[in-house]
Amino acid sequence: MPKDVPAATLAAAAGTRRIWISAGLTLALCGAFLCAIFPTEIEGAVRVWLESTAYNHCFLIPAVAAYLAWDRRETLAGLEPRPDLRVVLLLVPLAALWLIAATLSILEAQQFVLVAMFEVMALAIMGWRVYRAMLTPFLYLFLLVPSGGFLVPSLQDFTARFVVVGLRIVGIPTFSDGTFIEIPAGTFVVAEACAGLRFLVASVAFGILFATLTYRSWTRRAIFIALSVLVPIIANGFRAFGLLVLAELTGNTTAVMADHILYGWLFFSLVTFVQIGIGMTFTDGNQRAAAAPLIAAGAAKPLRPWRLGLVAVACLAVAASGPVYAQVRDWGVPHGQLADLRPPAAGSGWSEAMPSDVWKPHVIGADREFFEGFSGGGDTVLRYVALYRTSGFHNNLVRSGNRLADDDQWHVGGHGVARVAIGGTERTVAAAEIGNGMRRLLVWSFYVVNGQILASPMQAKLAQLRDLFGSGSPVAAYVVVATEESATAEHAKSVLQRFIEEMSSPTDYLERVAGSARR
């Protein structure tokens, strides 16, 4: 500090440092309280970071965000945090969004809302000018959410189609069935691990960092971030195509198995270097603006500590309103017994047959499950029924981890819908074909919520949402029936139609179950 700086300016600088320290500590405490208020979201994110290689990099996100903030220290030198109580109002719709997401059991949405709450708290505590100056490091924190799993089926489909087109172009005989690809060297599957999601999310995280540090123009930043999305998707298609060509040329499928250990990340590193090379061709020289002068004494009103505390308390109170409402709603729920219930009756033309099949839906958190086999007219049907208590706030009727079958043993060949008479009324149900080697099963499934037969998880979620502030049926069900496609697909459809039409009405059955659950 030069010796000729006036004492008043030095005092103002010291006051600014105190304000920064107070605001920083307040924001850190608010972040800690958010973690305590929303433990499910935090635990869920950390568990995914640990278990999935696609999100291991998330542990570095806070450090990268801190570096991006430090990189802006000269810009921040002339600014002071200015708490704004009006910003707290932005937390009201976020609290409502969290309540909706939690009601629908969409953990990923809950986590996004949680980060958005922290962003609003940062804005309320730091003020508009400081938040705008640190917009990039603050927004970078959204990458803490392990998002993108919903893209896996689309990425698998794109990769499989890309590989099939490439193999046919180079003249290798190819047969494909969804994500299964058969060539003379053997049969391969584009599994979830081969979809390229881990490359994509890591590339986006790197692309945002590189674009922020390299470019001044928002247009150039957007172009490079777009490249960070497109390049890994296309590159993953080339990777899978190259491995199958290698397997065909060498006759050794071991090379493909080694990909997950060695080739994958080496290939990704090469692609990253290519991205950097492309990005450097249109750099604009990102130069920081000169540091702002020290704030002169009396240039701004001094920050009162009580105002900082008031903003923090108001933020936490509004953020906690959703979990508090959820807890109050759960306290008033009677927990009836479902353990002694019997499953819905099958038609008179069907007799029980112990299921010996390895197929069974993979469902999380059901309060009661039935898995049975039935035979009739020379055909066999497998039926799975899961019951859920839906009163109160927390229930597991629709979970992202639910699957029609174990992904390690079965693959889904296609999705669709079917029309079938249920309880005397024609309804729409979800239809899928799943395979295991040469075996094929036709699977129909539907949800029963508040007396409605619903085909999709989204419809079931919306039905739950409509009951958020109401008092609908305390019990819902997920019903799945399956039969072998041993003859023709049309025969399998007729078997399932006959079984469901003759089965006792699921809505009537749940009405009786609801009476037990209310006791």
C-alpha cells in the first residue's frame, strides 16, 4: 500500500475487508444449514459421486468454483457485499418447486432446487453487483448435481445407430436389435457404461471451465461449450465403432472388454486435447479489467451486522418451509397394516403356478409385494403387484431406480402402449419387450392411483401431485404382467389381454386395501 494513501481510505479498505469476511462467513453458515435441512439431497449426490465414474469429478467442482472466484479478485476489489432482503422472495417459488419435486420423488430436481436456493441466498447476502461479478463461479456449482442419467437411453440408441451405419459403410455384415449388435466376430451390446455419459458430463464441466478462462466473448464461450457437448457424443460413436472393427479384424473380443479399463479414458483424454486445439483457434485473449480503486470513505453506507443476520435468517426460514410442511403432513398419517393382505384374485380360468422364471421387476421401496405365476389354456402369465402407502408426503410409487427387469440379465427391445379392458373399461397400459438371449417376454404395466389406471410414471406423478394438498386414496399400486413370446407377438398380446380382463378389478381391490390402510 503506498504511503500517501489517506487514512480515511485505509479505514474504508479495512471496513470493506470486515464486510467481506462477515458476508462470506454468513454465506458459508447458510450453506451448512442448507445441508442440514436437506440431508437426503446431499447424501444422494455424494453417493452418486462415489459410486459412478461419470460423476467422480464432482468432488472437484467446489475447488474449481473457488478458483474461478479467486481469479476475479481484482474485479471484486472495488465492490462491497450489500444484502438485499427483497431477494428472499425468490425463495418462495423455489420452496414450492422443492415440495413438488419431493412429492414426485425426483431427487435430481430436488438437488437442482437446492443449489438454486443457495444461489438466491448468495444473491441476497452479497447483493446484485457482487453476485453479477461472480456469476460464473456461482453458476458452476450447478454441476454438483449428478444430472444426465435420463440421457443414457438416447445416448445408447445414438451410439448403436452410429456403429451400425459405420459397420455397413465399411462392409462388415451387421444385424442390430436395439442396442444389441451382431457381427461375424460376435454379439455386442451398447450397455449403459458404453453410452458415453461419463465422457459427456466430464467434457461439459471442463468445457465451461476452459471457456470461462480462455474467452471474453459470451458468443465464443457458448460455441466452445456447445462443442463440449457435441464432440464427446460423436467421438463416443467413433470409439464404439473402432472397437467393433478391431474385434472383427482380430477375431478377438477381449479388446472390447479391455475398453472399460484402458481405452475409454485414454480416448477421452485424446478427445479433450483435440477440443482444446479447436478452441485455441478462435481465442480472443481473455484479459481482466484493471482493478477498481479503493472505495473512498463515505462512498457507501456502512453495512449493519443486524441486516446481514436478518437476511440470512429470512432465507433459511423460507428455504425450510417445504421440509417443515412435509414433516407436518407425515405426522398426521395413520399407518395401517398391509402385511396380512392377499393379492388380487385371478380369473377362474387361471390356476396358480409357482414362478420359476428369473424375471422379476426391480422396484424400490414397496410397502408390500406379490409375485405369482398363473397357468391357463396352455399359457403362463407372471404377475407382479407392488403396494404403496401414498398418504402423507413420502412414498416410493415412482422412483428413477425402478426397472422392468434386472439390467444385467435382460435388455429392453422396445416400448409402446396397449389398449385392454380393465374392470369393464378399456384402458391404456405401458407395453415393452424384454429379452435374455433367445428368450423374449411381452410385459405390460400400469399404475393405480386414486382410482385411476395410468400407463406412465409421469401420469402417476401428476396424479400424486394433484393430491399434494388433498386427501386421496392412502394406497396406490404398480402392476406388471408378462408372458413368453414363444409363438407370435399377437398370441402373447391375446394371452395378457385375457388374463387382465379376467383378473379382479385393480381399482376395486385397492378400495378394499385402502380400508385396511386407514385403520
